[in-house]
Amino acid sequence: MTEARPRPSDWLLATAVAALWAILPCLGPLLRGELVGSPYTDLYPSAWGLAVFAQAQPGFPLSTTLFGAPDGIGFYYSSPIHGWLGTPLFHLFGPVVAYNGTLLLARAATVLAAFGWLRSLRFGLLPGLAGALLYGASPFFHGYTVEGIVEGTDGWALPLWAWMLSRQHTLRAGLALFLCIFSSWYLGMVACGLAVVWGLADRRALYSLGLGLGLSLPFLYGFASAFGGNQPLGEDVRLAMSASLAVPTPHWRAPANPFAINTYVGFSTLALASLGLRARPLLALSALACFVLSTGRGPWWQLPVLEMVRFPYRWHAGTLLCLAPLVAHASTRVRWFGLVPWLEGLVFSPIRVLVPGAPVDVPALYDKVTGPVLLEFPGPYGTAPGERNLSRPRARYYLWAQLTHGAASPWSLDFNGVARPDERPMAVLLAPLRCLDTAQVKLRGSCDATPDWHSLRDSGVSQVMVHGDQLAPADETALEDGLRARGAVLVGREGPLGLWAW
């Protein structure tokens, strides 16, 4: 199909709309100098990972010595695209600007790529904007911003692939499908599924699938080498991370929720999309298939590859992509009413329009950290898939503060449970500390063990930062008495923090 040539003014307007959507919901944390997103989920790991990736340039790091001291750990940054784009920003302006800047670019690009695809399908300015906002400014992608799931914000790669297909550029479509996989394994999963279905009508979709998968193999191997150990998931875990069939509570009637998993569509979207069913039946079928997969139900979830998928709800990206042209088609008849689905999402979805911010200040006591290895206690811990990890808010100090002091940590990171079990000698020495970690005791039950501070010191731990606000008073006292008895000296205190050194 030949692309209808939009006027330059159309693209200027679309760019302005995309920029406003990218910036305005995030304006609060931007003005306060904070990281954009909630501090209680994946935000600090995403921002820390970008900094680690940027510091390793040029190259593609698959390990880091900043954690898992003294051996280091496997590391694969969840969004290498953000890492590369953010590298110059990181070195010029620091990690906050690098993370926020690439996030805003991804938000705007997701709307613009969808607009470009819809214009290539010969939709006019207003229908193109209606469909682009339905997709790129959806509560689904907005939720990724709230949660700090950096790779999820790259929704632009999927409509870019569809755009290249509609322009009959097979090679470019293959490169775009590679970008889908490279930007996010889940977005790549959706692109591969759609390529199979669309290949029934256009072989170029299948050709792009082969090229995209071929280009992705080195990175898939790198990811598996860095982590590995992934196992098929139980049905209960899969269903917990699937699309809910219940009508969600609007965000203004519920307390703020940092866990922004959602697959909100809206009644107006379904109503308008129904007007385009006959015009584009393959897209309607594809939307239905992606919706069914997003529910996490069905015998196909026992198939290879699918059985490893932890978050079925992310098939919703495909549902939105296929609904966008259907809504755009209806917008050619109902004009401005085509924007109603986007507005309905803003008002009635469970995701708040205004994105929260995460503080980036670091206590002055960290200036006294000299390393080379700093043990933050309590630290991170892994949980089974589907369990809420109560140690995530601690990432503000065990990850974010590390960007300031630079000392290595003896803890290991499980990266959402995809890493191999930690069997290092240091992990064995750290295990008794879990008995003093209030959150872990609540999770796993009481235990009785005494930390071997002599062995920890001999294994390289040179300083210990005790976070008293994260511990029961008796456990904090026992911990510090044990440090003092093993020759550690109190370097300083600041609020609930105490820094000890040998």
C-alpha cells in the first residue's frame, strides 16, 4: 500500500501532541529534580542499570563487579537502547537527566511511531492522532512509566515494524522487528506473534520475522549467559500477572498504587472499534488473539517459550496496536469522538495521570564511605515469582546511593528472579543476617543464626551501613553489638544510619 503523504504541518502537530503527552504528566518530578516514576517498584534498578551500562561504554556489559563482591554478578541491562542513548546524557548531566531524558523520548516516540503507521494506512490527521493516542498514550504504556519498567516504555518499536510493513519495506521491517526484540523481550514476543498471523496475508511479515530473530540471537545468548536458570512458571504465578477481566476501579476512587499493571481498554474503544471490523478483519482477529493470550488462560500456555512467560498481560501491546486502526477507521466517520477512548483512559483507568517522583538525594554520611566493599544492611533479597518483594524500596540506598560512593556490594541481585541461585561463598556468609532482617523474618518465619563478622571482614567487607529504620530495635542493637565485639569502629551517624568500619 502506498503511503499517503502527510503535510509537514500534520507532523508538527503530531510532534507537539506527543511532546506534551511525554512531558506534562511527568512535570512534577521533572521540576523537583526527581526520577520520574514510583520509588517502590523497578525505578531505582532501571536508573542504576542505565548508569552501569553508560559507564561501561564502549561495549555491551554482561557482568558487573559493583555487586556480588568480590566475584561480581551477571548483568544484562533491561533496555540497552536507553543505555546507549543515555550515555552522553549520563556523562554530561548525570544519571537523573539520563534516565528522565530517555524516558521522555520513548514516551513521545511511541505516539509518533503509531501516528506514522496510521498515516501510512491512509488515515487523515485526526483519525491518525486518535489511534496514535489510543496506543501510545494508553494507560498500559503510561503504567510502565509509573513503575519504572524502562524497557516497557519503548512501545514505539512495534508500530515502527507495522509501519515498515505497510510501506512494503521488508528489510526495514526486519530491522524494526529486531528492535522490538532488542528493546524488550515481551514486545518482541508480541511482534513475533503478530508476524505469524499477519504472514497469512503478507509474506513480508514472515520474512521480517526471520530477519529480526536472526539479528537477535547474539543478544538472546548474552542474556541467557548473564542470568540463566529460568524455569517454567506455575499457573498461579502466570494468572497473577495476567489481564484481569473485571472492570477496574478508576484511579480517583482508589489509593495510589505503584504497581501499575493494567490492560485497560474502555467501552468507547470497543464501541468505535466495532465500526471497523469489516474494513480490517485481520486486525480484529489479531486484537482478539492478543487479548486471549493476555489473560494467561488456555492450553497453549504449556507450549515451549510460552510456558516461560511471566507477564502475560504484556500481550496487551498487541491488542492496542490492532485496535488503533479500527478506532482510526471509526474516527473518519465520527470525527472528534475518536479521541473519546483516549480521554476515557485518562479518567477511568486505574492509572493516575500525574506520574509520581522518586527522591534522588543521598545522606551526607555516604561521603564517608571509602570501600572497597560496603555492606548495606538490611539489603535486597529474592522472592518467588509472583511474590511481592518488600526489599524493593531499599534500592534507593543499595543501588542509587552506590552511584555516589562507588563501593562494591557483597549482595547479589536476582533481577526479578531470573538469575541463577546465589551459591557464592559470600552468600553463605550473608545468609545468617536474614535472621535480623524484619521483612525477611515476616516472609519466611523466624530463624536463629549469628553473623560471622570475622569471616565477612576477611572476605572483603570493609564497611557496614546499618539502617536502623528498617530493623526492629532489638535486632539493631544485637547487630551493632556484634560489630563492636568484632573490632568494628563507628565512623558516624546520621538519623537512623550508622556507618561502621574495620
